[in-house]
Amino acid sequence: MQASRVHELSPEEQAIYRRLDPSRLPQHVAIIMDGNGRWAGKRSLKRFLGHQQGAESVQFVVETASRINLPWLTLYAFSLENNLRRPKTEVNFLMRLLGAYLSNNVKRMNDNNVRIRYIGRTDELPHEVRERMEWAAEQTQQNTGTTLTLALNYGARSELVDAFRGLCQEVQRKELALEHITEQDIQRHLYTAHMPDPDLLIRTSGEMRISNFLLWQIAYTEIFVTDRLWPDFRGVHMLEAIENYQSRNRRYGGLSDDLQSLPGNELVGR
Ligand code: IPE
Ligand code: IPE
Ligand code: MG
């Protein structure tokens, strides 16, 4: 029998994992993987090398997600705006890197029970890359652990455009009445219809912005921004973010737990 490539959590990861409350682990973590160019720039290297190093980080984080049984991990890998606004040479490099990442890591995904999927206007990606993507999805579709979703040629506004087109078609065909449209109807037309909204959104490299990622889905997501650049990000840093997430009080527009228990709060809202 072939030796399993599934590793235990590292000692640093274990130390944080032991401090986590197992009943309050996030179900869905989404990450804006930013800072590859700056990582390379700091070392007087070409941006490409930053992307290459960033691809290494992806696999570390995916395997930590699998070891903590995180059901959903969504990574913003390539935006629609990256595709439109970056030099062709960089875009081509990113496409080749994606193909190589998939070819080299499907075996490890299977060893770690990870299933891979994609969101975004992937039909606009080069044919060879799409073939590789479909191959990786097929090879891992039987896995039941973490679902790794790569956002590729993804933009949240274009996702909403696609969703509204689908919804309008239903109305046009009289399958749905205009006055009956609900939030759920919009949700079921999103690329993410099959998954829960992210509980935690991490952004690396310190930028305090969303950059057109999952705009609908992050309505009540907890946001964690770290100055660490993506190529330096490892599973242990995701666990640190999860520990920080567990210290938050999610209110969804309601009262905080401590206020709720104070006498007299039955008057609130009258
Ligand atoms: C993130 O790194 C990777 C992609 C957006 C493809 P960047 O390439 O944006 O790196 P910075 O932000 O220039 O440092
Ligand atoms: C967001 O990073 C997109 C991805 C990580 C794929 P960008 O580097 O493209 O975002 P901006 O341009 O700084 O907003
Ligand atoms: Mg960037």
C-alpha cells in the first residue's frame, strides 16, 4: 500500500487548534490571496516568482483546512479585473501556473480528501486551462472532506449580473412572479448557490478592501486583514485568524450576548 501523504498538524498549528472551541469552528473560510507582487518586489525578484511562491502557500493552507475538517475553503485566485487590467504576459503566466498547480497537486488533494471546484466566468479562460480544471474536478469529485473552491476570472458584480439574467429568464418564462422574488431566489442563482456564506474572510497584504469578491455572500461575514503577504501565509496563520474569529460576537443586526442578558432589555425596540 502506498504511504499516505496526509500529515498531522504541525506543533505550532496544534497549539492553536487546542485553544479553539470545536463547537464554534467556521464552516466556510474565504481568502483574498494578495501580495504576491510585493513579496517579490521586496526581494528584488520578478512578480512571477511571487506568484510561484504564492501557489506553494495555497497547498499548505488547503492541507491545514483538510486536517481541521473545514467543510468549505474558497480562494480568490484570479479576478475578472486581473484578467482585463494586467499585462498579457502576467495573465499568461498565471494561467500556466494554474495548470501546473492542478497537475502537480491533484494526487495530494485526493490523499487529503479534498474536492476542487471553481466559481467565476471560467468559460472565458484558455481552452487548455479549462481542460485541466475539468480534469482536476473529475479526479477529486468523490472526495468528501474540504471543498476547495477557486475563484477564477471571478468578479462579484458580474456574478450578480449572471444571477439577475437567470432570474429574469424565470420571470420571462412565467416560472416566477416578480412580486414573489425573495433573497433565496437571488441566492440560488449565484455561483455559490450550493454553499453556505463565508463565516470568515481573510485578506493578506494589509489592503482594507474587498476588491469585488463575494459581495452578496459576505453580508455578515467576519473580516480579518493581516499585513502578511500571501507567499508567507501558512496554515498556522489561518488558524490564528480562526482563533481571532472565535473571539468575535456575531450579532447579525441583533443585540450582543452581554446586552441581551441585562435586565430591562425587553424594552428595547418599543
Ligand atoms: C495576488 O497578488 C495575486 C493575484 C491577484 C493574481 P498580486 O499580484 O495582486 O500582488 P500585489 O498586490 O501586486 O503585491
Ligand atoms: C484581489 O487582489 C484579487 C485576487 C486576490 C485574485 P488584487 O490585487 O487584484 O486587488 P486590488 O487591485 O489591490 O484591489
Ligand atoms: Mg494585489
